Amino acid sequence: MSQKSDGTSQGLQVLSYLIAGVAVYGFLGWLGDHYLGTSFLLPIGIVLGAAGGVYLIIRRFGRAPEPNRDDTR
């Protein structure tokens, strides 16, 4: 796999984490608002979903690759 396609793959994974977090927790917030008759759970769900997505992105992609150390001088 080339370096360019590897970067594209990681970028799409990052984007999918963000979209999935907002969609899933936003839907759960909407569902809670619908059944409980409130109007504040949807925005809270969207914000929590975005924060959860960012957390997963940092956990998955936050580390820089280790440099290659050649100690055979």
C-alpha cells in the first residue's frame, strides 16, 4: 500500500469516527427528547458524540510513529 493511500485511509477513518459519534449520540438524544418530552437532550447528545469521536481519534491516531534508530555506528 502506498503512503498516499495509507494517509487517505486514515483520514477517512477519522472522518467516520466524527460522523458516527455525532450521528449515534445525536440520535440517542433525539430519542430521549421524543419519549421524555424534553428539548435539551439532542444538543447534549451531539456535543457528547463529537467529544467522544475526538477522544477516539486521539486514542487511535494521537501517537507519532517511533523514529528509526540505527545504533550500529
